[in-house]
Amino acid sequence: MKNNRMKDALENIAQRNVPENLNIWPQIAAKVERKNFMQTVRTRPAFALLLVLLALALLSSVAYAIGKAAGYIPGIGLFDQDTSLRVLAEPVTVTRDGIMLTVEQVVLSSDKTVVVYKVEGIPEDAYESEGADQNVSSISPVTEETDENTNSFSSSIVVPLDGTPGTTTFSVDSANTCFPDENLLLPDGTLLPLQSGEGNGWVSGFENRHVFGPVPMEVNKVSFLLSCIQETVPGKLPQDWEVPLQLVSAPPALKIFPAAELTKATTRESQNALILERVIETDDGYILIGKFRSIGLPEHAVAQGERRFSRFTDANGQTIQATHVNGMDNGDGKFGEFGLAYEIKGKQHAWPLTLTVDDITVLFYQQTTQFEFDTGPNPEVGQTWILKPDVQLMGYTIHEIAIKRTKWGYAFTIKSDPDVIMVSPEIKDFPASNAGGGGDGFGRGETYFQLNYKDDPPSGKLTIEFGWLQAIIHGPWQVQWSPENILPGP
């Protein structure tokens, strides 16, 4: 099983007159699968078509809510130690047609409920794509062989380049792929919807850690509801799962590691983009929690997430093994910041350790470029235009654009500089009824995008406008830490 990502993460995005505390990730997370990004696009090519939804809709990457008396429960995450905790009495497994759904852990506090569940035994033919080795290049770039009737997605998100995310609706629909509804059902019929989540996946299954709202203290029985198995073809596998759960008080033996504050020299008062804020000392090492802020980035660029995992080195320059830690829930994230949480093993190192972030993904917001394009008076379905506009957007060049007329609109293959992750096209003055696409995922600077229209697609002399440029910016950024940076407790 691969470690959960960066929300490629992806978890990315734009702010146009958007309140600083606006957070629309829960609505997106409730519909879009949260696996390691590169693992996901390798095993589920159809999912890559939804990347643009995240690139257009998220307001920040993973951030971490840390209370004044925060404690860390391994495999579960951070909780306020000042509240009474409850847990699942014992794991519960439901098996249907060879598919096993196991609720492994549940931890409840006064402000949230964390559920860890696993699904096993998924056959390969339950997925729309054939085999696990297909890659993101199967996102249907524009070719003469592309069939406009084989789209595996429909997304009702349209973010005009002069619009605001705050006025944009979001939903994901697909006739060929399941994006499940997940809820906790209370005895009185109340449903607690999914708020956020993350997970790891493999071909025959996945394990998710998902966060729901709080369950009233007087309630000791709930049911976990799952409408279908994520990313599988509807009807291939059993649907409408219900798992009864018995809740009990947390035992005294439940291990909770305190999260200590770091000294001001390594935290928020620093003018560095990369800061560390908390540390958790475990039995065999440390967990460091921090964030990356949009400090010193190019104009109009906001930080979204790590492009790859960060690295740690000791005072001698030797690499220290570190792994990404799940369970740090999005709580106080601000626009242009993303969270970091890494676990290092061992306590006998050559101090100080240096955390290095080599490159990050950024979004250039409120910036567009455009060029003119003439389809002629009567473009035919399947007709393709290869254009070389060499237009500039925030210092990056869009070199080549292939535009294909489809039955419902236009499909784009856009070739840009290698550091461009994706860029979104729009036909100016003709907002699409739905749109979707994604980057190729291999550092080639290619974006595949489709614009669909309810009525006849526009034709003739058109203005193609590009915006929402997502790109890689190279560092490195560094911060140092050693155990003496920990502030004494109260």
C-alpha cells in the first residue's frame, strides 16, 4: 500500500473576492476519491479527468487543525485531549458477493467522528478501465480516433475566468464510475455526511480515513452507510452498504501522544515560507507538523501543495527516513497555505535535522491570456485544428493546441512548458454547460480538456481564453529543527 499523498494531491486553487475563511473542500472531498494521486491515475485513468475540478475549486491544500491541548492517536489523527473520547467496541466486517467492507476503527470526540474502513476483494473488471497499468495518457487527447461519445465523466462545474469560486456550484456525475455517498446514520434517522477524508488504494481494494460530524454523547449505536464502492462501474458490485457500529468509552490504555508547540524561531513569526509549528514525540521518533505559506512566490502565485514528498537530512547531510502522516484534518487552513506532517524514526540523530521542500505546485489566479480562432461557418464533428499560438501566461508558453469539434462541444490537447501542470481553456462569452480535464501527470506540460454545451456549440470567429494556470515552482525551501526547540508544557 502506498502512503497517502499530498492531496495530488492536488487538494488547489483560486480566490477571487472569496472570504479568507471560505472552505469548500468538504463538498469536494465528499464526492472525489482521496487516494495518493499518482497511484490513482495509474490504476484509475478515468479519475484523472476530474483533476481540473480540484484545480478549479479547492481553496487550499491540506492544513492542520491543532488545538491547545492536542493529542495524536496513531492511525487516527489529532484530537483535543480536553474532551471525552469514545471508540468502536470492535471491528465490524460485512461481506457481500466476495467483497469485504471492514470498519476497523472509529474515534469520536465532541467535535468530530473519525472512521477508518477498508474494502477488499474488488475484481479488476469492476473498474471501467481495463487493467491497473494504464496511465494518465489515456485521458483521451485529441486525435482523429477520439470518440466524443465515450466520455466517462460529466462535471457541472464551470468557473468563468472572470467569475468567482464563491458563486460556482460543484458536483460530479458519471454514468460509468461510482462516486459514493458516505454517511453515519443515527438511530433517530439523522444523517451525518462526510466532511473530509484521505486514503490509500491498490487494485483490489482501498483503505480510507474519513471524518464526519460529532455523534451526540447519548448515542452509542450508529450505522456506517456507503452507497457504492468508489470508482467501480455502477451495478458491477453490491450497493447500499450498511454496517452497524457499537460505540463505547475509550479505554484508559488508548495511547495518545501530546502535540507540543515549537519555539517561535521555527514557527509563525518566521518570515520563511516553510515553517514548523508542532512536534509529537512518539515511542520511536517524532512527528513534525508545519506548513508552507505563499511568501516570496511570483506575483499572483499561491501555494497549493508539495510536488513530491519532502526530505530530511541530518547535520552531516545524511538522509533521514521520513514518511507522510495522515490524520491532520483541515481546520484552520488559509488561502495560499498547505500543511505538512512527517514522521521520522529514531531519536539519536546528528542534530539539527533539515526539512527540505524541493518544489511546490502553485496556482496563478486572476490571470488570463487569449488568442483568436476561426472554426469556419460550419465545423463538422471530428474536425481538428492544430494551432501554434505560442502565447504567454505568467512567464510560461503555450506552444501548441489541438482543438477537436465533438458532438457536444470542443476537446483540447494543450502543450505547454514542462513545468505547467495544467491550464484551463474557455471560449470567451460562451460559458460551457460542463467542463473537465486534467494534466498528463508525467511532466510533459500537456493538458487535456473538454468543453460541452447544452445547445449548439459556438462556431466561427472565437476567442480562446486560458487561465487557472497550475505550475511547478522549484526551491529549495528549508527549515531546521532539533528536540531543544520544543517549548515546555504548561
